[in-house]
Amino acid sequence: MSSHQSEQQLAAILQSAVSLYPVADDTSTLQTRSVDTTPPAPLRPYEPIAMDGVIAAWESGRNIHLRGRAESEPGATVTLSFNGESWHSTVNKWGYWNASMPPSVLNGLADGAYSLTLTITDKAGNSTDTQVGFGVYVDKTIKPTLTVDPISGDNAVNVAEGIYGVEVHGSVTHVPANSHITVILAGNKYIGGVNDKGEWTAAIPSQDLQALQDGVYSLKVSATDPNGKTTAYQQDVTLITHVSSLPHISFDKVTADNVINKEESQNDLTFSGDLSVMVPGQQLLLCSGDAVYHAQIGSDGHWQVTIPSTEVASFISLGEVRVYAQDGAGNSTDALLELNVVTKLPDIYYEIDIGGDTTLSQQEAQHDLSFYLEGVKELTLNGKNYTPVNGMVTISAEDLQALPDGEVSPLATRWDEYGNHDTQIIENLFNVATHQVPTVTLNQPSGDSTAAPHSDARATESHYNASDSSYTLADHLQQHQVQNLA
């Protein structure tokens, strides 16, 4: 065949093709088809596994079933994968799907929390995974355990803590997440929730606490696992949430006159008083400086504490005592007791002037002697007692003349209205020189027995010479005193 004939045959074939498949114009157009790469929406099961997300022992023999709807994905494949195995189903034309796995997959699994994978794959091959959690609790030999943390840290609720209510919390085992814990206080029931760590919390509102009288209550907590096994815990709780339960502190007299004197400060000293109300765990502390004493409290609220004699002086040295009342919930009130402490008598003070000095002469003893004396209630002198009047003591001339020569050191007796008392010696109050008479010693004169006196500056001694003889005036002569000799 010639080349011309071949060209004619090819033209005829092309013309036939155009006749069979006409186009809008003579220009050929290249058409392309798009590819679907959008993943399908995640599957949302209608219900949790086993309706509550927990497979209990009585459910362990059934298929584990999930169902739902994927409206825009008819014909898509649903795959359920768990523990290395997979099960498939298809979304029907109405968009519904069902997926299940046999109960045999639970064999050998320990009780606890698990997760399976739910995958939807559309007809274009795109897929989306969804994790579905569930719990397995099929071992009926396991009993749940329960712990309760101390409420408010010390199992007591005070006024400040009760304002906002309190939380009760703890932990539980063999109970799945989202389970309920039951808490009962004074007949009121509160429900707590369990998280995925096995921790639970329940709240008791402040209005419920305020509605209860202050006291000690029993708190009961219980938990039940999926197999119906129950555990319970009971704990005493002290509630003191009312301001009216905070006591007023009153004080008795520390001593009969409420003044601590010297003698009382050297013996055991008892402090006492009353509390206006009594609540559980009531304590009373007396504090002074670093010293702290715990009082004994009777059921009627009367309290007392005795400070030993060896510690009284230091305990009262500050002149005040701070008293704290504390209860079993940690509430605290305090009061200040100011002390009246008088343990010292005033100092002795006196002013005495006997003719310009403090020596009593025979001539001065002829008159009464008065002098000022302060800080003394009674003065004892030579066996006689003298009572100051307006601070003045008067000794009669008769009593003065009866005093022996020498230093006078009377006994001073002191006391005050608080019971302090003592005696002191007033050393050398004055001197007595009323019985000392001058003496003369005369030697036999010689020659003409004529003596010519000469003056000496000393007041107590003069010398005279007569030829070889002399005499001496000694002892108790005053200056310029004249002594006649025969």
C-alpha cells in the first residue's frame, strides 16, 4: 500500500470518530478528575461500653458492643481494635454502624482501666481514629479499699474554716473513674466523684455546718465497686464553727486581797477562774515570758493552775499573765491578767539633830528628844516601843536618861497593808554621853606648892607644873572649863 492510500484510510477513521463522539469545536480539551484526601469525622458512639463504661463480672461473658452513626460516610469501614486484635463492620446506607468484639479478649486482663481504638475508613481510603476508654472489673475476689484524708488537716473544723464549707477527700481502689463515693455526716448525705487516679472529693457546704450544734460527730464514707462489693470508713470529726462557742475567760483573786506580797511570792501560787462555755478539746494556757503552764479545767468550766514556789518570782516578774483558751478545733481566745505585786517595804529614812550633832549630853538629856522617822511602824529602844506619829518619834527625858552611854541602834519593825513585814536594826541612830563624869589626877606638889596653869588647846586634858610636882586634868573636861584645886 502506497503512502497516499494510508493517509486516506487514517482520515476516514478520524472522521468516523468525530461522527461518533462530537465535540463543541475542533479543539480537543484535556479533562482531569479530583482525588478525595479529606479524612472522615471521628466516630461518636451512642453509649459507653457496657452502657456505663465499665465491664463488670456479670457482663464479662457478653460481646463488647459499640454503635453510632456516620451520616456522610455510607459504605465506610468501621474497625474496632484492642489488645492486638481487630474487628470490622460497615456503615450502612442510612449512615448507621455497629461494631463489637468477643468477650474472649478480656481473658487474662487484670482489673483496671483500658482503651480501645475505633477507626472509620471512607471509600477513598481516608481514616480517623477515636480512643474509647472503659474499665474492666471482673475479678469478684477483689474488694475495694477506701481512705479518708484528715478533714481540714486535723479532723476538726473551726470558725474560720466553717465559713466557706469543707471538702472531704481521699482515695479508693477497685472503683472506676466517675464512680460515686457516699459521705454521711449527721444524717446528711453528700456524693463525691472519683477521678482517673482513684482520688475522690465531696463537699459539705457552710450552711450545713452552721445548722449543726458544735460537738463531735461521726463521719461515714462508703464506696461500692462494679461487682457490688462495698467498703466503708468511719472517722470522728470535731465541729466548732460558731462564734458563740468561743469562751470568755474570767479570773478569781490571786490572793485574799488580790495583791501578791513577799511571803506569797515565795510560796506556791494558784491562779484560777472560769470559762463561760465548754467545748470538746478545751485547753487553757497561762503564759509569762517563756514560761507556759497548762491549767486543769473542770466540767463546769472552772480552771486553775498552781505555779511552784521556785518559779513564782520569775513568773510574776512582768506584772502580767496572758491566758489562752484553745479548743479541739483550733479556735483560740485570750485575756490579760494584770498582777498587783508588792514585795518590798519602803526604805527607812530619818532626820535627827541633837544640839548640832548626834551625841546626847547630860544637859541635853534633861529634855525630850524628837526626830523624824519614815518607813517604820514601831521603834524599840532600850526595851520600850515607840510609835511614830505623823512621822515623828519622841523619846522622853526620863527614857533618855535611862539609856546607857554609847551608840544607840534601835530595832525598827515594819509592815504594810499587803502583809509584808520585817525588822531591821538602825545602826548608830545617835550616841549617848550622859553618864561620863570628868576625873582629876593630882600629884603631890613640892617647893612652894604654887602652880601656875598654862593653857592647852586640847579640850580634854590640861597640865600644871609646881616646881617639880605636877597634876593632870584628864577625861571629860571641856575646853575653858575651870577646875579648882586646894
